[in-house]
Amino acid sequence: MNPGEIHLAMFPFGGTIGAKLRPVLLLTDSLGSVPEFLTAYMTSVIPPNLLPTDILIDPKQPQYVGCGLKQVTLLRLHKLATLHDGDIMRNLGRVSSTTWKDIETKLRLLLNLP
């Protein structure tokens, strides 16, 4: 599993106990002695107002062909979670190098990094 890959995984609910199987974007390689990955939340529920750190992924667009998603999906970079490798079920695809550069730029914006 590598950064830039999209997987189905059990992503924790915010503010309550539980998790839901959903697509996530891997942001890191395996970390720690018990393998974990930093991931970003993805949803098919598109709010009326997007955040500056959101990325709309439309699998019908040429730059998103290899992502493995079936419908328009929103990558929400402000919703991050560290997931144990056992919570990551299967690989769907990966983002393009152009999209990955956009993700890096938006993460810098989010974290106020140069």
C-alpha cells in the first residue's frame, strides 16, 4: 500500500463510536511497528459549499480514470484518520501524479506549511 492509492476501509465516525466502510486516500506509507496509515476521508455526499482543501473527483474525467471510483466523490483533506492496516479492505485505484500534486498543495494550505 502506497501514498496516492484509494482503498475501501473502515473510517471512524466523528464525535461518536463506530466506523463505516468507505473509500479513503492513503497519504503515507505504513507507519510504526503496528502498521498504520494516515488517510483522508472521501464521500459521495457533495455539500453546496466546498472548502479550499476539498477536491472533487469525477471518474468520468480523464485525470481520474485510474481512481477506481464509480461516482463523483469528494476528497475532504481536513478529515484525516490513522487507520490500522487491518481496517483497510481492498485497493480501488490511485490518483494521478497531477492530482497528487494538487493534494500536496492543499495539504500545505491546510497545515499552513510553505
